[in-house]
Amino acid sequence: VAATLSQLPVKPQNLLVTGGGRRNPVMVRLLAEACQIPAVPVEHHGFNGDAIEAEAFAWLAVRHVRGLPISWPETTGVPAPLPGGFITFP
């Protein structure tokens, strides 16, 4: 995260932390220290931290099923927009 922040044109004022790690105060503190900006759980801004990751994976899955890209040259360096991954059933 800290390395990525150095690539942004403007450094954010704080980090909104989601996922299970947001419940680990040591991890959040170390993230803030590494990035040199405050890091707070997304709940501090009214978001549901338990839902965000599930919603993101659902969005990615729907785009994949519809053949829409989830990865772009500008964000990941792939040669062309790609739907990514494979869906297999046992």
C-alpha cells in the first residue's frame, strides 16, 4: 500500500481500511505508520466493512460471467482489457 501511494499524483489524507485486517489494531497502526497517514476502519465513514469485500467479489464475478473486463492496461499492465480467471464446477 505504501509503495502504491507514492505513485499517486496526490497523497490521500487518510486510508479507509476494510476486510478482516481492519479489526486488528496492530495491523492498522503499522499500515498507518508505513504510509505516514492515518488509517481508520471504513465504519468511521459510515460504510459496512463486512459487506465491501463480498460486494467487490460479486461485482468481479458478474463482470466475468458477462465477459466484461476486470483488469485494464492502465491499472495492471495487461496487454488489453481482460475478464480474468476461470469458473470451474466440480
